Amino acid sequence: MLSEVADLVPAANQVVVKVLAAAANFPDALLCRGLYQIKPEIPFTPGVELCGEVVAMGEKVTGFAVGDRVLGNPDLPHGGFAEYAVMSQHTTFRAPRVLDDAEAASLQIGYQTGWFGLHRRAGIQAGETLLVHAAAGGVGSAAIQLGKAAGARVIGVVGGPEKAEYARRLRADVVIDRCEQDFVEVVKEETGGRGVDVIYDPVGGETYQRSTKCIAFEGRIVVVGFAGGDIQSAALNHALVKNYSILGLHWGLYNSKDPALVRQCHAEVTRLADAGLIRPLVSERLAFGDVADGVQRLADGSTVGRLVYVA
């Protein structure tokens, strides 16, 4: 439902931005269904990630000026699927000049999650092998690019030929279509039976359970989410026998627990973007009236890359 609302006024430590682009994310679908861990009062505007132009600043805001192009996470209930949104200073960052508005709107959540998962949690090293599930999605596609930038050999798992082609465009070294192949067997073949060093899993459920069959000695499984709908239980005796680690990742928690590390991560992903090593692949640029349909298709798992509302 579209509604006219009063002009937004920033509080202390907040900015109001004119939305230039807002990327669709799985949490947007969960928010709309009332299933997300954050439950804003109704009515609210979804859209948890955006690129915008600063048009007003509240008291105590430093480091920004009216007219700056920024990206980050808006403060609900004033999300990004609107003409204007509100952002807190600590979750607002300068948008890399090398990225257009839609690409910049797609940088924060996927690449921050990938960087924290692969580097902070899993400690990935050059020469290791990385397995990325849902490799054609927003979070998975970022993990492929970040893994390649880290010097890893990347195996991407997708569902269907269109998604397989998309993963190849992302430069995954090996692409597995789970609809046609058993990813466990392919991984064993590709690694000489050793298994992969790091598994990046935003799917959960049976995908996680089967992943434990192809994790290497001293490997690390990063649990990113449960897009498959089922929350798995971990057989800890199996982790003990094979000497692998199970690592949880809640990226949003770093915004309150260690915001300095989030700023460090933004500086690093900006450097990688400037160097041409990462670039969000925007598959669809949505008009305002198409946002609801786009979020639904994303939730259904029928999309590839990033779907972005562009003003």
C-alpha cells in the first residue's frame, strides 16, 4: 500500500536521505510477514539497505554534509522503499564512486556479511577451497567475489541452469547445479577426497547436514542463515570426529558490539571495489510499483543477483 506521509525530520545523530536506490533483501520478506527478529510497529516501510543523498542532518552528526552520496541501513520504520528515509550516523557510510546507485545500494549487507563470515569468523587463507551455497543469490554472489579476492578456489552451488550461468559470470572456479548433481560427490571429486576448507551456508536444513559430509579436516562451516526454511541441529560428535568448526554469523550484531570493525570492513570492501575485485551484479532494476513483486520473487528463490529499486 502506498501512502503519503509527513516530511521526515532527523533526530540527533540521524540524517534524512533522498533514496536513490534500495536493494531487496530476504529480511524484507520476513519483515513483511512478521517473521523477522525485529518487528517494527505497523505501518512501516521495508527496505533495509539503500543508497541515498543526504538532504538533512540532525544535531551531533559529523563527517557528512548535505549532498553527500551515502549507503547503509535505514532506521525502521522509515525504510528504503520510499522517496526519503532516515539513517543513523553509525550505520551510514560514503558510497564508493566507482559504483552506480543500484550497485552501491547492494554493497552493505551482502559484502559485509561475506567479509565478516570469511575473514573474521572463518579466517580464510589464500590457496584454500571455499564452497558457497545459494551462490547466485545476493549473499552468495558476494561471497564468491570475496573468496576470489582472498585467493581462494571457489566452488558455487546453485539450483538451475540460469543460476549456474550467473555463478560462472561471478568467476566461480567450479559451478554445481544441485538439481542435476550431488554437490557432495562433486566436491569430493574436485578436492581428491579431501573436502573443502570453508563452507558458506545461507541455506541451512538438509544443505547444512550434507555439507558436513564434504568438509575437510580442520574445516570451518559458517552458518549464515536458513533461507531453506529449516533450522538444522548440529551433530557435535561428528564435528569432534572430523575436527571441523561450526561458526555462527549474525553480522548485524557487530553494529552494536564493534562498530569500529564495521567501519574497517567498509573501508576494505571499498578498496576492493575500487580495485575492480568486487562489484555487485544487479540483475533487475525495479520501478517503484514493482518492488512488492520483486521481494516476493526473491522470497520464492526464483531470482538471481540483486534486485534493486531505482528512483
